Amino acid sequence: MNKKFILKKITKNIFQINEPWNFEGCNIYLFKKNNNCLIFDTGLGLFSLRKFLKKLAIKNFLVALTHSHFDHIGGISDFKKNEFVVPKFIQKALHNRKNWCLKYLKKENFNQALLNKLTDKKAKQICNSFSLIIPNITPIKTNIISWFDYNFKIINLGGHSKDSCIYYEPKYKILISGDLLYNGKIYADCHSSNKKQFLRALNIISKLDFKIVLTGHNEIMNHRDALKIINKWLLILSKTN
């Protein structure tokens, strides 16, 4: 079956969503409670994430973002301005096209064979015509997202980008790391990247009490594996700083 999105169950109420036609696509995370959901990041936005979620009987949406790079914010125009729980530093960053980091949007990262089955758009066309209508989002005034029995602390760390943040849920020991931590290539040369801040961010993350890391890319990690990647990235950054 040709799929625009792939849904993978993590726990009873937590799911990972991927865009299989995009080799370097971000991980989208869905927290579902009855017909309500809290979403972290929105993918590239080539296809409607909202329509996909409605097929899961979801009626009420809240959307959080880890940072303003294209592969994490491409689907934001799918949602209404009052459906966002976004801090001011991300809301502000969204309006600067430089922060989208489009130099990394390359046709080589697309599965053109799969795209051919889903749309008449070519990878090159998608890259050359990427644009967004930014909703008129009112930023939240707190650093905590409270949703049912979850309380996510928003921690702005910078490093990967000036507006990069993590979401930390101490009760359930969940860390949503965006692109500040995952098993893969480290990107510390993006627009507004700061290697010193990145080093600091990784040291802060290493001291948090978490059991699971919902990463921006690639596989989900436990605490042990996350510390291995942190140490690896610290070494890389210290050599290039």
C-alpha cells in the first residue's frame, strides 16, 4: 500500500509518524487521548497531516514545535492559529525565512519512485517551490504545556538553531529532543547554529532524568543509548569548536 504517512505505536497513547517518501524527514510525535491530540512537529507538509489524523478519529488538535527548520514546520499551515502551543522564541523565528534552513532541502533526499505513486510533483519542484503561509500564532506565556496528565517543560537551549528547544516530561520521564539529539549526523553549521550553545545543551540534556528520547530523526532511544550519542556528539563538537 502506498502511504503518505506511516504510523508506529510507541505506547498506548504515544505514536510516531513518518513521511516515508522523505529519507531525511523528521519524526512527528502524536500524543492521543480519546479524540484529542498533542503533536510535536509537523513534517514537510507535502500532504495533509490533519486529514491523516482525522482518520484516527481526532477532532481536537494542539501543535508544538521543536524549532523552525523546514522539515519540522512544513505542515503548520494545516492547522488553525488557536491550535498552536508555541513559545515566543519559536513563533518569532517562524517569520524569518532564513531560519527555515532551506539549503538542506535537496532532491536527493526524496524517494522519487514513491512520490510518483502519490503525487505528480517531482522532488526538484518540491525543493524549488517550498513556501509556507505562517499562521498568525499567539505565543503561549508559560514554559509548560499541560495536556491531560502530561506537563511538558519547554527548555530553550539553542545550539542546532537559535530557537531549538526540548520538551521534558518529568513524571513520565519523556524527553522530546528535536534535532538537539538523535543517532545520526550532527548539524551545527545551520543558520543561527552555535557550537558553544550546542555543547552546553548536550551537557544539560545528559543531566536530565529520562527513560525515553523521542528524537527528531531516526530511532527512538533509551537513556543508555542517548548518553552514548551525547558523548559522541560532545567529542565531535569539542574538536570543531
